[in-house]
Amino acid sequence: MDQELLDRIVAVTTAEGTLARTMGIKILSASGTEVTGTMPVAGNVQPYGLLHGGASCVLAETIGSLAAALHAGLGRVVVGIEISATHHRAARDGEVTAVATLAHGGRTLATYDIVISDSAGRRVCTSRLTCLIRDQVPAREGNGVVPLRDQGIIGG
């Protein structure tokens, strides 16, 4: 996959109107075997001022799904079908960094192990995401964002 196409897919992942954008998720590097992203703790906390466990799951699913989409390739779509998360320690400030690493990459399923660490490099959360990979049905991108076809990411 060329760099321009990769940049466009990453941009769609964090585009205006997506949950990833709302939560401040940034993608640092991306491939089908590993994706790294960050998210600020501020704005993503629960009432005690700690990073919300659900925010960790959103970060994990965002980068894991992006990795699965890159693994699947053009003309295929991915949907998360299972996510688990173990929360090891609290994060109170700064940002957290997540690394999704391919555990299994098949034709119909892709599974990623995701480690989320705080600014000091301490493990905050361990997550596992499994995505279903399907052939794309024409004109069925309607997920509330501008279809990938209209953005020139997939063919017409």
C-alpha cells in the first residue's frame, strides 16, 4: 500500500465526526501488523479523575480496527466482533499510548493484542480485539460518515 493511500485511510479513521476525533486519538504509525496511537487522558476520565475504562476500549478498538482494515486490504470491510480489556492501573494525566500487534491475520478474521501504557511506560490496560473481515457490498458504506468511495479511498 502506498503512503498516500495509507495517509488517507488514517485520516478517515480520525476524521471530523468520528469518536476517535472526539476523544483526541492520534495515529502515530500504521500497518496491517502493527498500529500505534495516542490519546489524552484529559477529557476522557470518569468521575474520580481517572482514565475511563471505556476510553481505553475505544482507543484499543480504533487502532485494532485500523490495523485489521490495513490487513484486509482494499475492497474489504472490517467490523469488530469481540473486545476484552483488563485494566491494570490508573492513568490520571498526560497521554496514553497504545500498540496493536497482530496475533492472527486470516482471510475472514483478524485478532490484535493491544497494550496501552501511560506516559511513564507503565501498562495501563491489555486488550484483545477480533474483527470480522468481509467483502465490501457496493453502496453500503452508510455508517454516518462520508462514504470512503466519495473520499477517493475505494474504487467506484
